[in-house]
Amino acid sequence: MMRARVRALLAEVASGAVGVEDALARLDAEPIQTLADATVDHHRALRSGYPEVVYAAGKSVEQLLDICRALDARTGRFLVTRASEHQRNAVTDAFPGALANRSARTVRYARGTMPNQEHGAAAHRRDVIVVTAGTSDLPVAEEALETLAAIGIPAQRIADVGVAGIHRVMSHTETLQRAAAVIVVAGMDGALPSVIGGMVGVPVIAVPTSVGYGASFGGLAALLTMVNSCAAGVTVCNIDNGFGAAMAAARCITLQE
């Protein structure tokens, strides 16, 4: 249940349009919904401002669609992450208007407007900037961008500005310094978050990617570089976790409001 719906329900109770017992019955029906193979947490939106996100990997098409339908019925929107092409096609067929992103492996859907009125995202005057060290890091960056779009937080992308040509990121200094938060996506040596962490005074969220040659160990080398950053206050997410970085940025922005 979204906070706006709870607020409207409480207003109806206060005005006498809805009785207390009726309101309690509505609230009792909301917290969880048990499906054949899943239990959907409908109160997550009330607690955190955005409904449960559907992680598609390992789910059958039937399981995925059951969860999406449950979320649509209660909230009118959902975000699917790590979806295969077959899964993306199934969701877009079932939900006309759903937006699939092949690079990000996501599907984003909303009936009507794309909110997050709950966290005041519409009032944000500054964008989150998503930066990639290389073009190969774009799929993870796209996942972050799709997640921000689903939440309703404006974002921009700056691509391929890694430390091998450090003048490239320096040319974006003004844009980065105006950001609400910066998500930095990098594989290989993972050094870019430290550079940007020394350039800006806003939250910097680093995402190591599994891009690189053998000694990168599938992103572990970049992860270790980032958690040992000499730039104070850089926060690090798990390898390839663009979704987690976007959600962290959203929470940082909420605290600023």
C-alpha cells in the first residue's frame, strides 16, 4: 500500500466517509499476498516509498507474471530486474506500455503517471548523475538509470570517462558538482570513484563491475579498490549491482529533503 493511499484512507476516516472497521479491513488485507510460489510484500511501499522489485533471474515466466500482476493490482506499477529476453517479451506482452531495456535487462511499468510522490522525488531540482568508466560498464549503469526512472528521480548519464584519460571526467566537473548524488560504475582497476569522490561534496556511490581481464577476478579487484578508496565517504555496492546503487542514491536524496 502506497503512503498516498493510506493518507487518503485516513482522511476518509476522519471525515466519516469510511468507518473505522472498514478501514481496518482494508489495512489488514494489504501487508502480504501469498501466491503459488511467492509471498508479495505490499507494505514495502508504505515503509520505503517504492513497491517490492521483482528479481527475474531463476523465476519461470509464470512465476514472474503472477508477481507482476499482484503488484499491478495493488500499486499500478512494478520494476523487473535481471530479466532474460524471453522474460522481458513475456512481460511486455502481458502489460502493454511496459518499457523493456535490453541492456539493463529490466522491464519498467506504470499505469498512469510514473511517481515517486512518496519521497518527494518530483521536487528534486538536481539530477543523480550516473557515470561509467568505460562503455563496457553501460549495462550496469543502465540498470541504475532504469531504477531511478521507476522511482521517479531525474538522472543523467556520463559515459566512458575512466582514469585512462582523466581529462575526460574533468571536463564534466561542473555537472558533477551540481548533482544530487553521483553513481560511479567502473570495472578494470576501479579507480574512478576515488577521483570523483575528491571532486564533489555530494554522496558518491561506487559500483564495481565484472568487466576486465583475468586478474580482475570478475570485479573483485575493482571492489577491493573501491572499499579502500582514499576519498572520504565513498559508499560501495556489490559487483554489478546498479539497482542497489540507485536505491542507495534515492535514500540519500530523501534524507536531503
